[in-house]
Amino acid sequence: MAGRTSAEHVSNDEESCLPPARVTEADIRDWCIAYLQKTVDNPSIAIGPEANFAELGLDSATSAYFIVELEEWLGAELRPELVFEYPTISALAHFIAHAEGGIPDAGSG
């Protein structure tokens, strides 16, 4: 996304991948739900705020990839084991949003 000088160069799909100027718990939760809806290969599983990562089939490898994608979206570094320490989308979003030091403003890193 480096080198972009105007929002008009970003498609609507790409815009939904960009974090808002200040990331809230709801923003993180919504991003996680949208991301997992695209990546979990089981249409019979409902993916909502209380979805459990293990029940969604996230193992250590897929959890690590998920965390890397979330880090890139947030512009912040996260520990891969957070998925196991906070096993639902809501719990993870709450922890990240309320972590000491918080999440930096988008683009400040």
C-alpha cells in the first residue's frame, strides 16, 4: 500500500482490508469474523463473535498465519499464542483493544 497518494486508487475491496484511523474492539472483531469467513473451509460452521478458534479448525500453523494477517492489518506486533490464550473472536478482540499501550493509530508504525 506504500506509494498510494489518494484513496481513489484503492478499490472498495481493498478499502475493507484497511484498518480505520483508530482501531476499536468492534473493528478488530469484525475484521476477524470477515477474515475467518473467507478462510475457514466449512460452510456449516457459523462464524460469529463467540466462535472458538479450535472449533473453527485453527491449529498452530493456521493460527500463526491468522495472527500474521491480523498484525499486518493492525500495524502492530502480536504474539502467535494469543489465539490459544483468548480462544474466541470476542476474547481476542477485547484483549487486543484493551492491551496496555493499545493499538497504534493506523499508519503510525
